Amino acid sequence: MSLRKLIWVVTRIQVQVHRYSKWGDEIEVDTWFDVAGKNGMRRDWLVRDHNTKEIIARATSIWVVMNKETRRLSKLPDEVKQEGLPFNFSRRAIAIEETDTEKIEKLTDDTADGIRSGMAPRWNDMDANLHVNNVKYIGWMLESVPKEVLKEYNMSSMTLEYRRECTESDLLESMTSPAEKVTGDTNTSSSIPKSNLQYSHLLRLQDNKGEILRARTQWHLKQKRN
């Protein structure tokens, strides 16, 4: 692929967290890939407790091919498909019926509850292909989540939909909106926190408002320690 100036880029990631590891835990990670449609590949992960073999997290992702110079999507070369066939595994970390295929709605200035502006990539945020490492987007996404949610809840799942890359010179805005109010319901006091939350997120360019990432997250209230 390097001779054709082609690189892999991720378009969608879904993560499910069953429980969080704690200090001193040993974990092990299994990862494999399989074909996804005509021009994509799917890479999955399973994270286990090393001692008990309990699965503590699952993830799946879709990757496509992009031309490094034109920055446009490209067809997956047949020889690359053939080379990968012996290593393809037709199993899934996240079952088809649990795969999040629901559309992530676009947030706007009117629908977002929280907006954080002025975020910029640093040189050490860039990967070998000189675009921002996809993990960095998660940190930016969380910048507009209310602090009380970050303190009182654990993220239990997230779906990331990458829309475009950003460069070192870009300024970004992070936007977040809850599916419901964080506290209260029809039967209890409005000051009682909900046990489960869902948020929508958007990362966009600050100048022209171009979309970089759409995301959806779910959160569970942390268990109180005795």
C-alpha cells in the first residue's frame, strides 16, 4: 500500500465497557480483523482480566483506504484483500444485534448544552501520517461534558463517527447535549441523579464549522464505596 501512497483511516468505532479495571489488575487484549463490505476492513478487540479471563470491554471499528496525497478515499487493492485473507477471522467482539448502527444526529448551536472552544492539536497529537491520532478526539469530546457527570458517572459505551481529519493548525470546538436531564424523573425529586445517561457530541472546526466527529456516549452512575 505504501507504494500506492495509500493509508488506512478509521471511520467508526464502538466500545462497550462492562467494568473498569483497577490498580494492580492485569489485562490481556485480543485483536483481529475481517473484511467489511467491498472496500473496508473491520478490526475488533476483546479486553479480558488476565487471571479470571472475564471480558471487561469489547470494541469494533471500520477502516477504509485513503490516498495519502489527495486525502481522498480509494478502492482497496485486490492484492491487499488477498494478502489479508489467511488472517481474517469471521467472529465479532460485539454481536451484530448489539452493533450501534443508529444515526448520530448533528448538534447545532441551538441544540448543544455545552460548548468548549479554542482547542488546538499539538505536535505530539499527530500520528505517522500527520493527522491527529484518533484517540485524541475522545479527550476533546469530553471537554464539553459537565464536570459533575465526569465525577459521578462512568462511561459504559461510546460510538464515534469520524467525518474528516484535522491538522495541526486547526482550532476546534467541542459540543455536547444530553438525551435527557441529568437529574430527576417523573417519580422522584429533581435533585436525585439518574442511574443512566446518554449524550450526543460533536467536534467541529471553529472557523467554518466543518464537522470532524459525531459521537454518542452512555454513562452509568458510579457505585458508592463503603
